[in-house]
Amino acid sequence: MLENHELVGKGFRALLPALASYIASELKNSLGSNWWEIGVLKRLTQDQQKGLGSETNEAENIQALDIARCLILFVLHWNEVFCKKLSVDHRIWANELQGVRNRLAHIGSADFSKQETWRALDTMKLLCARLDAGSTKKIYELIRTSGINPSPDQTEDPLVEKYKKFNSERSKLLNQLHTLQNYIVSKLESPADCITVEAQFKRDVDALAALLQTIPRLQDKPSAPVPTKKPVPKPGRLDKENDSAQKVQAKYDRRREKYLERKLKKKVS
């Protein structure tokens, strides 16, 4: 059985051909014949350019693009090229895979956990889904055959599982009811058979009703109380009159102070 970091590396190897081809195709359509020099060589640093040749050997240069360079170019050209056809989720997935690739390149004694491995492979599958169907199928098969389970928060809600079971049981009951209905129609000439079938029909309907009662309804879930704002009381007539009286009193006090000041000045002079 493969180690978790080996599964992640195998997933990257399945993603690389699709991602490299897509990047080369879109850069060529957007930047023209000089796409390699303008979109690759001039955008990567000197360390990132190691191993890349001139633009005259295009096929070999595309093969020289490793997963790290592809993810870097995907993010660098997002606003100018890739955002026109892909959703913003693809950029988020590419950023996440950059972190996974960096960790894989400097893997130590601590391996990827099963949850981390599943998340990395699932992100690769999501990113690759719009790029190439063949590579997406390889990643999907890698997830399926590896036996890695999703993290607990990725598992289905118990309520969803109950609804799935309910839908399955309901389909069986409805098929039985449909069969009984057709049988009743075909046996209308026989009153005895009609009575027997109608009784069976009623039991199935009761069973369906009982099953419906066992399924919790979404509206039965307790909802968090919605905070309500306390209404601010509007100023009444008495408040307005009090404000007006206070303003008049303040105005009278200011005029009286000025009058007393003038009178004092006349006495001094």
C-alpha cells in the first residue's frame, strides 16, 4: 500500500499534463506567438527558470514545466488570462495546491494524514475537472482505490442519510401502490378481489404515512433567536415643550448676563 505522500505525488503526476497543456494553450491564445518568452520566461524568477529552454523548442519546454511552475504561472496570469473562463474557485484550489506541493517537496518524517491526503487529491480533482476529463478520471480512480475516507466534517449529515433512506423506501412503496392500483382496475368485475386489494392498498398507504412521520422536518429544527432592536421612543409633545422652555431660559440668561456686564461697566467708568 502506498504511503500518503506517495499518493499525493501520484495525484500531482496525473494533474500535471492537463494543467501544463491548458496553461500553454491559453497563454498562446492570449499573448500570441511570443507567449513563451512573454508569459513564462519574463514572469518567472531566475531560479524558477532553471531547466527551461528557449522558445524555439516549444514542445520540450512544455514538458519541462513541472507542477510547481504550472501552479505559479496559473496564479500569476489569473487576472489577465484564466479568470475569463474559470471561476474564482479554481484560483483558490491552485493556491491551496501550492501549499501542498511545497510541503511535499520538503516532506520530513511526518507524513500527510489521511484527511490531508484526501483533501489534496479532491482539490486536484476539482481543479482538473474543467481542464481534462482523462486526468480527472485518473485522480478519481486514485481516490477510490486508495481507500482514503474524507474528513469527519466532509461526511454527510445524518439528516441527509435519513432522507436518502426515506426516498428509497418511499419509491418501493409507491411502486407497490402503483401495481395495486393497476390490479384494482383490472379486477373491477370481481367484488371479492376488489375488497381484498383495497384492504392491502389501505395498509400500504398507512405504512407510507407512518414512514413520513419518522422523518424529521427541517422546520422542526430549533432556530437561533433573531436579535431584535429595542424601539427608540419618539419624542412626545411634552418633551418638545420642555426642550423649547429650556432654550428660552438659556437665551434669557445670556441676555441678562450681558445686561449686567454693561451696567457694571457704566458704574466703573
